[in-house]
Amino acid sequence: MLTVANLGCERDERVLFDHLSFSVANGMLLQIQGANGSGKTTLLRILAGLNSDYTGEVLWRGQNCRQTRQEYQQALFYLGHAPAINRTLTPLQNLRWFCGLQGFSDDAAIHAALQQLGLAGYADIPCHQMSAGQQRRVSLARLSLSAAPLWIMDEPFTALDKQGVAELEARVDAHVTSGGAVILTTHHALQTRHLLTVVNLDALRTESA
Amino acid sequence: MSRSALGLAGSLGTTLQRELQLAFSSPGRIVNPLMFFVIAVSMFPLGGRMSAEVLGTIAAGVIWVTALLAVMLSMESLFRSDFDDGSLEQLLLSPQPLYFHLQVKVLAHWLVTGLPLVVISPLLGLLLHLPEAGYGPLMLGLLLGTPALSMIAAIGTALTVGLARSGLLLAVLVLPLSIPVLVFGAGLVDTALNGLPLTGVVAVLAALLVLAGTLAPLAIGAALRISVH
């Protein structure tokens, strides 16, 4: 699906990574590892197309992502550091907009997704009245609403309780089983039934040094 | 499943709905620019001893400049919360065309911040002894001009949303770009007061609106992509 060729990125005259190449196929779970400040988030943002300040190429199904932006974005689900949930709106309002941006409307699916995440009855409560973990769950409800085959997730386990972490791991496993691909960063020891591919940015840097 | 595909219009509808919900859930976004507009304009008569006649001649200019400032100040909130909470990234990553979503977003913002200014402007005209023939052209000019100003200001907002304190920089970026709208907007009232035909000036204002409405979303999109880096 996604091929990264010879990717390099500098920030403030400091090389974050260079000559980075890997590819992500269907049914693959890829974890980006590295210490704080090693460029994990920057790498994910480059892959998602949010950061274009890099050398090398990011190819989606053989074509440069910059040229096939719309097609690529159709296939991409990105979960960033920030939850992308407006705190003054309710979960229902937030998720309706998300669905609208994907080009469909489906209130029943939104309610089902919220229920699945233990937020039944919270659909019409402004998000600022909810805890950080609950807001994170609202953000994760988008996973069930998205049909994208490629998930890019930056620290998705932040603020989740034990049960939430287990549920999300199961969700990631199910996505990989069904032929999707997941790229994520986490500092938590990921439990998965699938083969975990690791790209370690620290090792990469010591190699090249 | 009751999933129904939305066309482009439906998708834009959800953006419009969201922006309006946001505005009405924090009424300060609607009321503050309006209050600023009223208070700032009403300070001009207090600032100097001016005869009703003199006030009448500067009324259009005062109202237009203040409206411009009100639009610009209200624009600060356009992308701020979306930038902070990550919603902006989702908008940029949407497979839907960004151009139209940005157009709708600015339009929705104008509906709740710019349109009230247009509606209340005759009252301020009265306060400044605007001659009777000036009211219609004032409102018409603002109706065409404020959405154009919103579009122009949104470019500046998009460029500065990543900065912590953007107020003055925003003014420096946006005010020079707003001059044509200001000149023809205030000029429309003068033209009317001098008893000259309005068609030409109205056409120029309408053209400026079309120009801003079609070109600004491109610039806003490019600016946002830079800002989220």
C-alpha cells in the first residue's frame, strides 16, 4: 500500500532521520519506536501528508502521495496527538462533522460507535463536561465510522484506562486481520496477535552516525 | 446500516451546521464584534467637538473602518480552536474538496459576525448624523463588502493561527489588502450623497466580493497547510 523511499527530514539543522525506507502492506502492523524528540510524530505527519518538509518520497499504491492527495486521503485515517474533538460541541455534533468530511451521514452508526465505547447516553453532552479519557473515546469512535484501510495513529493509548487500552488493541487487531494496515507510535508494550514490525528511529540514527 | 452518501452539498452542509452550532454555543463570538462595532463608532462623536454636518461627512468612513476592524478582530477565532484541538488536521485530511469547505466555513463565520454589523449599521448612521440618502448605499456596501473582508481576513488568520500572539501581525497583514474594499465601500455612500449614479461602484464592490470569494479559499488552504507544519 504505502512505500517510503529514502525519506529524510531535518528540523532546526538537526537530522531527525535520513535514508529511511520501508513499506507497509495489507495486514501489516507497524510500530514506530524512538525516544522523545526522535521524530516519531514528525514521521507520522509526513506519512499523513500534513508535513511536506522532507526529502525522498512517500508513495501510495506506487504513486506519489502529493499527486494523488484526494485518493490517498480517502484511504487514510489519521489520529493525531490532539483528539480533534471540539470541546464546546457534543460527541454527536463532532462525529456528524467527521462523517460529513468523509462524505456520508449516519446517525445510527454514530450512536452505535459511542455505545461500543461505553459512551451511551453521552451523545448530547458537551465534550468539555467529559473526562480526558472519555474525550479520547469520542475521538476513537471515529475508527468505527471510517472505512479507510490505512490507519496512522500517534500515541492512541494516551489517557485511556486499562479496559480502553485492551479494547483499542482488539480493534487494531481486528483491522489488521481484515486486511487493513496500521502505523502507530506508543510507549506502551503493545499486545497483539499479529506480527509487529518495528521501525526504530534511534537505531537508525546510531547506524548512520 | 442507514449510511447514506452525502454529495458535496451535503458534506458542506455539515460544515455549515457545525460552524453555526459552534457560534451559538458560545454567543460571545456573535456579540463581541457587534459590541465592539457599536462602542467604537459611538466614541467618534465623543472624541472631538464636531458639528452635525462634519459628523455626517465622516460617518461613512468611520463606520466602514470600524466594521473592517470588527471583522478582523472576530476572525481571530475562525481557526483558533480547530488548530488547538486537531480538528484542522482532520479538515485538511478530508477527502472532500478543501476549497469549498473553507468557503463555507468563512461564509458561516460571516453570517454570525458580519451580517449583524450590516443590520445594525443604520443605527450607527443615525448616531453620526449620516444624511438620509446614505443609509441604503451604506447597508448595500457593507452587505457586499463585509463578506469580502471576511475572506481577506481569513487568509491572515490562516497564516497566523500557529502563532501565540497574532493580533497585531494579523492587522499588518490584512489591513493593506482590505484597502480596495474600504475605498469603494465608503465611496459608495459619498457617491450617493453627491447624487451620482451608483451602478459602477456597486459593480466594483460585487466584483471584489467575487474575486475574494473565489481566490481567497485557495490562499487560505495553502496558508493552513503551512500553519499545521
